[in-house]
Amino acid sequence: MTREDIPGRFLTAHGRLSNGFYRIRDRKGESIPFYPNATQRKLLDLIYVQKRRRIVLPKARKIGCSTCMSLVILDAMNLSANTEAAIIDMSEGDAGKKLRHMVTFAHESLPDELRRGTVRSSDTELALDNGSFCLASASSRGGTPRVMLVSELGKIAHADPKRAEEIQTGAIASVPRNGLIVVESTAMGKSNYFHKLVVDAQQVPEDKRTEADWSLCFGAWHEDAANTLAGFPDRVTRETNDYLDEIGKLTGKVFTPGQRLWYQVVAVDGQGIFRFREYPSTVEECFNAPIDGAIYGDLMARARAEGRIVPYEWDRAYPVWCSWDIGYADTTDIWWWQLKLNRMDIVKHVTLKRHSAAMAANVLREAGIPVAGHLLPHDADSRTAASGSSYREELERAGLNNLKIVSRTPDIWIGINSVRDMLPRCTFNLKGCGVSEDKGKDGISALEAYHEKDGKPVHDWSSHPADGLRTAVEGIREGLVSDKGFAGEGVGRARHGFWEGRARRDGGAVQSKVAGWGPALV
């Protein structure tokens, strides 16, 4: 084929990317013409029809977005002289694989008469004889790429927040206003730069969107026609069928028996609690799955699946308690909760930034929920050099009463395991625990994001709310409260029946003579 013989459907970039002009490797490694799937068609429409220049793409695994963007990069390089492009990934090796196996492969598969000459070709660079080139790296600084693919930013932001910040302030900022940036990733928790891009893209109305705003392109598992299986429909559980029926109502999608079987075998059975991250059906699902190393993620996912994260009103028949995590220099977290026999209703959560004890007390009063008492961590009794008084004393001066100090746990994992024991019996008020001034940094999201690394809980934004809830559970376990009121001073403390017979990390056993939460006095 000569340039004069090129069919009309190949005369535009959109046409070339839509009609098999380029070749790719399929999942079996065989060379085939590229025809876009549903998600890829949406991406191409945003780029070439709607002229969007900032696109964020949360997606299911193996949906082919990197392949599509690699061809967008090659097309720009091949047709426009002096085009600089960049591919950024989890590692330089991962970026190099995309360059070599997608961009370079497609370039070398073009007919000789339509292919630019190659000046340099390696795992980190492809340079053509028209001055165009593409670099593959883990973090791009310097230069002014006109086309950039940032792959797996969600995972980067979770594993290495500093590098995610470098990508944000260095690589992405280096692309000119009329240049194209596509950020694609499976999600890895909230409260990171990738999640922020998705939220920002959802919030800007279409009629007010500028070229500097981010646009959303979501890649669901069911948009890939390859995600189907032949087999026996009776393998699909009732729960899976009910779930897919609900997704069908939300999206208008009608799932075939083959898609239902695929979702059961590959997503539910294959990925378990991580299926919403790896194979999301909606944008919201992307961020509801546990992250790697999640401490409470599996139990929070179970709470969602069982309908225990829903809006509700607190019950005036039971006392409301507050538990705290105190941050003198950063944040203070407060949880409102109720005990109901052997269950716990978690009513509200707030994160306070740089609030004094008096300011925190005002927040409690403004919440409008009468509080029977407060459980404070052990350091609330420590006096500060600045004031000469403890945090508990400052709260008392601010008008709060019934303040109890929870003893320090010798091993944080004892407290964490106690929270894990408690979570299956918790119901979360979505209206009170699922909102915050910082998007994605609410109490529920914090419990989902709280994670460990190398056997130690990671100290970040999520650890403060998690510690505040742990204060509650440790206080309950210590016998400080019940569903009636504070345990009596000087006459013993009630052990909540929830802990009866449960094994502890320290090898002991919790003893209780009562069923349920137990009386206030024993």
C-alpha cells in the first residue's frame, strides 16, 4: 500500500485508530488489526471528537486502554514531525514493556512505505527520522511532551505518594495546555492523587468544562466483549445474579449468561474481595475495594455487601458515646457510636484540623447529639509543656463531662484484632461517617484505607480515624461502657458479652458472665 492508495477511512487519526490501520498483539501474542472495544471507542471519541486534552480513566484489568493510547502516541509521532511523547508506569521496566510491545511493535508492523525510519529503538526510547520520539520511564521530568500516558497512577499513589506528587508537579505539569494527557489505572483506595482526578472530573459540569479540566472515561469489565465464558449457568450464585441485576438497573446493561458466568468465575471466585477493584462495574466500585495490606478492608467490603453502610438516624433509646484520637499538631478524630445489645451502631465521624480542646468541644455541641460520655486515649492525661495541663483537663474546662481514659494497649495488634472482631457487628451511618470536607477522607474511607507495611500499621491520614475507633473498642473491652451507661467506679467493670469466648492475640481469654453487652454495674 502506497500513500496514494490509502482508503478514505484512514485519512484521519480517528479513522486510523478505529478501522484496523494499526496492528497489535492479542492476548495469545498473535498479530491482529486493532479494532477498539467499547471503552477504547469512548476514549478515542474524547480525544478526537470532543477534543479533550486531560482524561482520567479508572478501569477494569486488561481492558486495553494502554494499547489504545500507545497507538495514539505512535500515530502522533508518525504523522507529525518533532512530536515528543512519554509513557510513565509503576517502574521503568513496566513503561519499557508498553513502549516495546505496543508502540514499537505497531510501528514495525506498518508497511515500509508508510513507516517512518527508526533512529533509535530500545526499551526506554523510540526515535523516528522526523524528529519525533517517545520516552519510557517511572517519572518524567524535563522536556515538553505533547502526548503523555500515565499508567497505574492509582497504584503509584498508594505505594509511593512522593513519586505520585512528582508526577503531578513535574511530568503532568510539563505537558502544554494543548497537549494530551491520559491517566489510566485500576484504583487503589481513596485520598490519593488518582482518586482526586476522578472526583474532579465528575464534579465539573460539561457545559463549564475547559481544556484545563479533567474528563472522565470509565472502563467497566462488561465493556470488553472477551469477558464471557461458555459453561453451566447454574454455577452462578443467587448473590451474583442479584448483584448483576442491580447493576443492570443502574447502567441499562443486560448481562448474557456467558457474562454472568465470567463474572462469577473470574471476578467473584477469582478475585474475591478485590473484585470491585480489579473488575468494577461502576466508577464508584473502583474505590470500594480493599487496598493491598488493608487491615480492615475485607471486613468493610463485607459491611458494604451486607448493607451495613447505609443512611440512618441515631437511636434515642440508647446512649451515644464518643471516642477520640488526639492530634496536637495535626488532626483530631472523633467517632459517635451506640451499643445495642451485641451490636454497635457507628453514627458519626469528624476529622478536626488544628483544633484546640475548646474548639473540639464546640464541634461536639454543634453536632446536636447528646453524648453520655467520652473515651480518650491514654495520652489525653499527659500534661503539655505549653499549657501545663492535660487534654482531658482542657476538655473539662471547655464544659465536657464524663471523660474516661482508655488504658494503653501493650501491643497495637491486640487492639486492631479487637476492632476486627467488632466490625462484623457494626452498622455505619453513611450520612454521618461517609462525608468529609476533604473528598475521600471520611471515616468509612479511612477504615478501608488503613493498611500495614512490613508488619506495621502505616501512619498516614487514615491511621488517625482508625485509632479513634480503636479507642472505642479498647474501652468497651476494658469494660468502661455498656449499652446502659458507664461502668461503676470502685465496684468493678462490666465486660461486654461481645468478647465472651473470643481468643486474644496475647493468648488470654475474655471472661464474661453476662450475655449481650451486660449491665452498667456488676
